[in-house]
Amino acid sequence: QVQLVESGGGLVQAGGSLRLSCAASGSIFSINVMGWYRQAPGKQRELVAAIANGGITNYPDSVKDRFTISRDNAKNPMYLQMNSLKPEDTAVYYCATIRPPPHGNYWGQGTQVTVSS
């Protein structure tokens, strides 16, 4: 079992920055890949950043060069540094494990990010 708790969301003006944190507990040492997802109202959930053990990261074009995911090790929180925020970044952000089928994944409860224009 893995427990994930996000924090750091809030309201920010366009162009501003926020840093999200994801505290993990439980059998986190068995997790090789983790990520941040977001879901805006009326839209599907999308992956915005992923990081593997060893530090390899991946981002979609929509956030590349603006968002940075980091995770020192399994014991420390995972972070998502978000810079140059845009109103279209407004969503609930979730941290999650990323494991291929047939493994299930664990999700946090989400944290709201609102970017005003």
C-alpha cells in the first residue's frame, strides 16, 4: 500500500509560480516511476510530468520549459515547480504512481490550482 498526500495548491495570477508537494508513505520504495496529473472541469485527466528512478523526466509540450518535476529519493517528497502559469493551467493536480498493467496505481486526493488572468 502507498499513501500520497498533495499540498501547495492555491490561487495565483497569470505569470506567477507555485510549487506542489507530494508526500508519500507506505511501500514507496517499490515504486520506480511517479508523476503529476491534472484535470480541469469538463476535461480528461492528463499527465503533466513524470519522473523515474535515476531522474529521467518527461513532460508534454503544453508544460515543457515551465514545469519541473523533482524527487530526490523515495523517502523525500516529490515536487512540481510550476512557473509562468497560465489560466489554462487551472485544474486539480494529483500525484500518482505510474505502473504498467496489471498493476494498479495509487493516487493522492488532489490539490486545486487556480490561475487568474
